Amino acid sequence: MINTEVEVRPATAADLSAVNEICNQYVAETHYTFDVEPMSMDARREWFSHYDAAGRYRLVVAVSEGRVIGYASSSRFRPKPAYETSIETSIYLAPESVDRGAGSQLYEGLFKLLEGEDVHRAYAGIALPNPASIAIHERFGFKRVAHFTEQGRKFGRYWDVAWYEKPVGAEPNDPAAD
């Protein structure tokens, strides 16, 4: 459980250094991201420019005791226009904040911001093994829809990736959508 209050809010440019530090630790130490080189701050600022204050593509941070301890995002799934209502979600926590509830608060905040947006499906690719990521995605209603073997190579070996999918918003044939 979390020992202190966690605030989840939209990310600002002032949060990027902490976001970059969290992500780059996963780049350097884990197979959870298939990035193989740490991201520079210039590249992180360009990455941040793809997120909006409203709309499908959001970036939220979890702040505890004045420090960013994690982030979650909804990003473009694929560049082709027909994929526009699909998003890919990601979530990263500072290692000392894992298993303390901040991840659930991040996803709750992210999906609340997406309510009413024109989003039909959310996807998450999870490099395996990663039981913590699988657990949080399943807790939020994601279902495994694919398992790709040896999809990425990092640290001199190949890693499998499971893809998870979650319906978002009202279904087109749902009477509540009319």
C-alpha cells in the first residue's frame, strides 16, 4: 500500500526530467521496453509534443511528496488513419514505487481523462516475462489477444511479447451510444 498521498495529474514540461529518468532506468536495466539507448532530453521534449491537454493522446504523472514517481500514456497505435480510434497505453513507475498502488491510480486517472473521447480500443504490448504489468492490465479489463515469440532482441537475447486489448467507450451497437 501507499504510505503517502499520490496525486495523478496531466504531465507538464517541468515533469520531463523525472519522466526521462524513470524511463531510462527501464531502458538500461530491463527488457520491459525495447528501447536500447537512453533517451536524451531533446528527444524526450519531442516525444512530449505528441501529447495533448485534451483528446486521445494523454500523458499523466503520479506525484508523491513533490516528486514524480511514475507516468502513464495513451499514444497513437499505428500511423494509418483507420487506426485513429485505437490507442496504445504504457505505464512506468519508479522501481521503489512498484506494488504500492500508484500504477492503479495512474491508469484510473488516464482512463478517466479518456472518457468521452473518440477511442474504441486500447492496446498494450508487454515484453515477457513481466507479471506486474500483466496483473495491472488484467485488473483494468485488458485481455490477452496475441502472443508473439521472440519479437524483440535486447541484452543479447530474444523476448516474447504479449498484446493485450481493452474496449474503451460505448460500443457502436450499444443502445447507450445512441
